[in-house]
Amino acid sequence: MPFSFKQPPRSGNDVATLKGISKSYGEKVIYDDFDFEVKRGERWCVMGGNGAGKTTLLKLIAGIIQPDEGKARLGASLKMGYFAQSALEVLDANKTVWKQIDDAFPAATIPSKRTLLGSFDFPTDEIDKPIRVLSGGEKSRLVLAQMLYDPPNFLVLDEPTNHLDLDSKKMLIQTLSKFDGTMIFVSHDRTFLRGMANNVLDLSGTDNKGNTKPMKYGCAYEEWVERTGHEAPGVWH
Ligand SMILES: Nc1ncnc2c1ncn2[C@@H]1O[C@H](COP(=O)(O)OP(=O)(O)O)[C@@H](O)[C@H]1O
Ligand SMILES: [Mg+2]
């Protein structure tokens, strides 16, 4: 059953603004004078093969890394939730599943926290498991549960579906389809892309110097596939 979370507080219209961003690693230019804006209600998917710069972009937006040049700004009244494999570090390996959530929301009622965990596929007889024994998929689910209990209004998700089984993916899609905030994400899952994206940033093209040439499409994923004829590399059909 998908979790019915509280709607997040409404943000301003300008959610993330990147102006004149340049970012290189050594000789490798990832972004060169790149402008990009995310507005309220947009749900961007970032497409591109391995090493195209998808994770770098999400980190620039989240403020985890700084550009060499240019400015990345988040808008007013923003509460951001960043998910990546590194986000699993918020989990304390020595706590149980229950303790992790109970400690994160001390003021919330026990039944509401049980419902949250149940929706993210941790039934009551499994919440006393220590986090240390959880699989990658279970850890991802727990982090997403914690993130969405009191939801941010801007989600930055780097491959959230990676270790999830099919049922968990479906649950996450159903949960997030009721989310009326703003999102930017990377996913190789076609169902997730189809269900979520209303804008596409394509990093798969290069300019004549071989640098990434970002292309923006103001359409849903499905329409982008029709228009361009490509599907994401590694997309699960
Ligand atoms: N900290 C870093 N130091 C050096 N090179 C990096 C670093 N982070 C990323 N890169 C390189 O930058 C490129 C883009 O990386 P990334 O944004 O992670 O790509 P993607 O997420 O699209 O696969 C890759 O070639 C990667 O090896
Ligand atoms: Mg990546």
C-alpha cells in the first residue's frame, strides 16, 4: 500500500537556478557555462550514459559540490531531500529499523510510524531487525521512508530505484505520483521515468569538442522517446 504523506509546504516558483556553471575534473569538462532552471511543479529526469555528468549535476543542485565557475542557487522556502547511495549513511547500523524511525520523529505517534514502515514494506514483525543486516534494497526503502514521512518540497533523487524489487518500485511510484512538489532525478527504470518525468534533460549528446551538450525538453519522458527515438541506456523494458 502506498504511503499517503502530508503535502509539503508550497515553495516559491524558482526552485533551483544554475547560472553559467562550469565544472571539470582534471582535463575532463563536465559542464561549460551551463544554465538550467527548475521551476515549481517540474519533475525533471536527467538522461545520459555512464559518466555523462548526471550525478555531478544533482550534487551541484544539492550544494554537495561547488562549481568551478557560476552559481547554483536554491529558491526561497525550500526544503530539499537528497537521495543517493551515499544517503544510506544517515542510517545507524547499530539501530533497529524501528529505532531509526522512532528517533527521527520523536513527536510522531507510534501508529503513524508503524503505518509508515508498513507502507515501505517493513511489517511489524520485521522492525526489530538491526540495520546492519538489511539488504541494499531494504536500506534504500528505509531512507526513502524517513525522507518522505515529513516530505520536502524538492526531491533530488539519484537512482532511487536501483536496488528496489519490482513491488517496492511500484509502491514508490504510487507514493511519489501523489507528491505535488518539485523533483529532479536519475533513474534507469522505464516505469519510473514514464510515471514521474514531465521534463527531460538529456546529457547524452556531445559538442564538437567531445564535451557534454545538455539538451532540455519540456515534455514527458514518453513523448521525449517518441520525438528523439532514443530510450535511456540501460533502461529496463
Ligand atoms: N570526484 C571526482 N573526481 C574525478 N572525476 C570525477 C569525480 N566525480 C566524477 N568524476 C568524473 O566525472 C564524470 C561524470 O561523473 P558523474 O556525474 O558521476 O556521471 P554519471 O552520474 O552521469 O554516471 C565521470 O567521468 C566521472 O568519472
Ligand atoms: Mg551517477
